[in-house]
Amino acid sequence: MNDLSSLRCIVLGAGGFVGTNLCRSLVGQVDTLRAFGRRQSFPEALSHKDIDWIPGDFSDSSALASAVSGCDTVYHLITSTTPASSNVDKLYDLQANVASTLHLLDICKDQNVRRVIFVSSGGTVYGIPNQIPTPENSPLNPICAYGISKLAIEKYLALYEHLYGLEYRILRVSNPFGPFQTAIRSQGVISAFIHKVLNNRPIEVWGDGSIVRDYIYIDDVVDALKSASLHNGSERIFNIGSGSGKSLTEIIDAISHLRSIDTPTRYLDARASDVPTSILDISLAKEALSWQPKSNFLDGLNKTVAWQEHDFNV
Amino acid sequence: MNDLSSLRCIVLGAGGFVGTNLCRSLVGQVDTLRAFGRRQSFPEALSHKDIDWIPGDFSDSSALASAVSGCDTVYHLITSTTPASSNVDKLYDLQANVASTLHLLDICKDQNVRRVIFVSSGGTVYGIPNQIPTPENSPLNPICAYGISKLAIEKYLALYEHLYGLEYRILRVSNPFGPFQTAIRSQGVISAFIHKVLNNRPIEVWGDGSIVRDYIYIDDVVDALKSASLHNGSERIFNIGSGSGKSLTEIIDAISHLRSIDTPTRYLDARASDVPTSILDISLAKEALSWQPKSNFLDGLNKTVAWQEHDFNV
């Protein structure tokens, strides 16, 4: 299989940030495109006639089974928690993410799905990294329950391939940003910061602004997801990021500079779930997926600001 | 803290094989000894007046909270599944082991428990090892849900120490054998094989008998558990095994030879949950815990056979 056109796809979590962008990119390129999720953050964005929107809750196994039926490729983008919220209720995090994914994998096995592509978390599975940029074979010591859940799901995916031949690919995505990322629900600092700047409200930062993350423009993540659906090599887990890092302070400065708006910043207590620095080594994905991030950071940031200015107001 | 005498201990899973042996060894050496479990396989074995038996189910949080109250040291030996059964119902395995342990860790945090000592699985967390003997820092790719659950619990233990200062030590124990291991409930091949030999019934082997495991006599496991309660170094995870391997065929031959009984063997299909070879590298435990296995394999086997002959008939 070397092109997307024969794929019968379902995107789980299609109403969210990554899912919306993925669906908009896949539509017209694949044989079938189902979009499954609890709600659409931007219904207009998924209104294309070839996107089959199926409303449903990830924890509802029968809805899920019906949605997956007939598909060969499953993009699993659902996350029911955030790193910070996961530490507050670890049991909910386990149930909503891991237990529900076990139901999904049984459904995929029973329905002879060919491949599951899972978005894991490049920013949390490694914990406090002992090597930066961090390659895939680094120690895995999450400091939030969210990272532990993602890891457990990774291991179950490997188990289902071992036991039943259900193929999988895992993308450990860093911090994606871009259009359709909302400023609410703690989805991403860039969209939240842009929202504050555009609305002349003070930015609130956890910690002193020195936290460094690997930000990647959403189009590059979508490219990686598409490559992962066609990949034929023996590798299973790929870091997907820009390969370089920026501090929160740099992000704030860049946004302010783009629109010449000087925004006051308030510094709050650091959070226990935040690692100081996260930058991914993306060599493996470049080589094995023939993928690389194409977007320049400032171009991506500019498009994201423009999208919030013109297309969307929270 | 360098001796056991001040410890206020609770053994979770005290009615089982490892728990029974641990309680019998700890009694008289520690300040307080509570024994928690659903049932006692051998009530006589735990009848000492200084063993406070508390019947309860691990999934019953309030019973657990009441049992843990006032203890500083928690030995977590509970496993509700086996490697083979875990693959049949992965969701049950997750709920019974991981979710229940999250409840336990919240209880330990709330009650200011000093340390949790957890028995993990040296035979399953590594999956099919790429290095034999296998050291602790090897890749972790379980081929059974049981191993994934153990791994997830290991990660949660690290998280609770990071977030709340709850200390932990993890023993990745290989295949323990000895008195109080029952021949039923798939607890261990050695006790099962001994039972067949002593009762002149054919032995059933999954696969062709070539599967190699690292068998360790229970007294050596108990020693390691006691060392782990006092350990002050920075290490957290220790392989506990004999450091060498024996095939199923060798085990059968050794038992038959001990009692000069020739036992017919039936070979069944291999199980997907079984790795071909598992032998642990125990260098770290030797160095950091000042521990080493003291029992000679044949001596341990002889004691186990004698125990089944004289003290116990299933």
C-alpha cells in the first residue's frame, strides 16, 4: 500500500484540534472518511460532504464498534485529560484513556482493522529527560499520570500486534499548535497566549517562563499521521516534533512582536506535572517515514494568529 | 533505619504463597505485622499470635484504608491474574491490578505511609529479552497484559514518590518456588509438577519443554523483600532471581530423579504469553541490597517436595 486513496479511515477524536486538521487534510484523498467524536469544536470545519460525522462517546463501546465497522485504518487521537488534570484524578485518567482504548483494540481486532495510528505524548512519556534532544529509546519515567496512560496504551498496542496481528504505529507528538486549537480547555499554550494578546489580557505563566517545549505546526503533524498510515518498515514508535525548543518567554515575545502588542505577564507557581525542558530527537521519523517538519515557526505562528483574528473568537 | 524491629508492616496478599512465607519470616522481627488478604491458603501457617490477620478484598478501598492505617511499611504482593489469564481478559487485569493499586497509593499517601515495596514480574515485564541474563535497564516489551499492568504500577509508584514523597522499592521477581505454593491456580510450574509426580499423574507441559525460566527459592525472595524495606540508596528497581536458568524438561527430570519416579509427560501447544527464555541479571540487587540468593536449587526443590509430601496435600 503506497498511497492513501484506498484507505477506509476513521478519525477518533475528530472534533478536536488534531482531528479537525487531519480530517480536512484526508478528505478527498482517501476512499472513506469517518469522523467520530463527542462534539465538533468547529462544525463548519468538518462540513465537507465526504466527511461522515458520527457523534459518539469514546467510552461507549457499542457506538464505537458501529463507527469502526468497515474501516481498515483507525486514527486514535482521543485524550480525555491533560497532564495537569491527570495528576488530580489518576483513576479517571486510567479509566477514560486506557480502559476505553482496550475496548477499542478489542473492536479493532474483532473487525479485522488493518492498522491503528495512535497519537502519544512526546512531552510527557519521557519524564525529565536525561538526553536532549530525546530519542525514542530513552528511559520512560513520566511525572504525570497522563504520560503513564499513554505509555500503557503504547504497550497494549504492541501486545495486540503480537497476539493478533493488529498493526500499529505510534507518534509521540510534541506540542502542536495551529488553527482549530482552542484557547480554552488547556489545549495548548500558544493558542492561549495568542488569545490573551489579541484581547489585551495579561498572560499567566506557570513558573518563571523558562520552561522549554518543542512546538510543531499542525500541518507537519498531519503529514506525519498520513505517512504513518502507509509506513512499511519495522519501526513502530516515532517522535514527531520540530526538533528544537523554545521557552515560554520566547513564545510570548514572538506573539507580541508579530502584532506589536506589549502584553503584561503574570508568573504563577510552577506545576509538578511540568518537566523543565522537552525537545524531541526526530531523526528516526525523518529517516523511516521520509517525513520532516516543513513549517517555519514564525510562519506557523503568524497563520495561527491570523486564524484567531479572522476566523474564530472564543 | 537499619533494622526491621521498628517497622509497622502490612503485607497485602498475605494469604498467598509469597505473603505467607514473608509473614512467617517477619513475625517477631518487626514492631507490628498485619496480614491482609481475601483468604488464607494455609490458615495454620499464619496462626502466630503476633500476626494480625485482616480479611479483605483488595478492591474494597475502605477495608484497605482501615487495614493500612497506622502502618509505615506496605508490602504489595497482590496479583489478581496470571500471565495467561491476563491475555484472555485484559480489561479485568487492568481493573483488578492497576486501578486497585491506584486506590492503595492514594491511601498510602493520605496516611503518610513511609514506603511501599512492590513485587513486580521479572519474567514478564521485559517480554522477549534482547539480552540474557537481562538487566533492569533492558527494553520493556511485555507480551502479556499481566506484564503491562505490572509496568504501569511501577510507573505510578515512581509518580507518587515524585509528587508526594511516598517511597517505593520494586522487586522484579523471577519464578519463585517453595513451601506454601499451591499446585492449583496456576501459581507455579514447580509445585504443579511436584504434585503430578507425587500422585503418579502425567505432567502436562505447554510447548516442547524447552522454555527456560529463572527459578528462585522463596526464602531468597523473602530476604530480598526485607532488604528492600531498609534500603537507603537511590536505586528503585531490582531484579530478584537466581541469575541462572533451567528448562521445563530439566525441572521434570530433577523432580523425578529426587524421588526416583519416572513420570510420563504430555506436550501441549505453546502459549502466546510465554517468552522462550527468561533469566535475570541480579548484579544490581547483589550490590545495592547486599543480597544474594543463598539456596542451592536442588536443596530448595527437595524441601518443596518434602513439604508437599508431609505437610500438604491438594
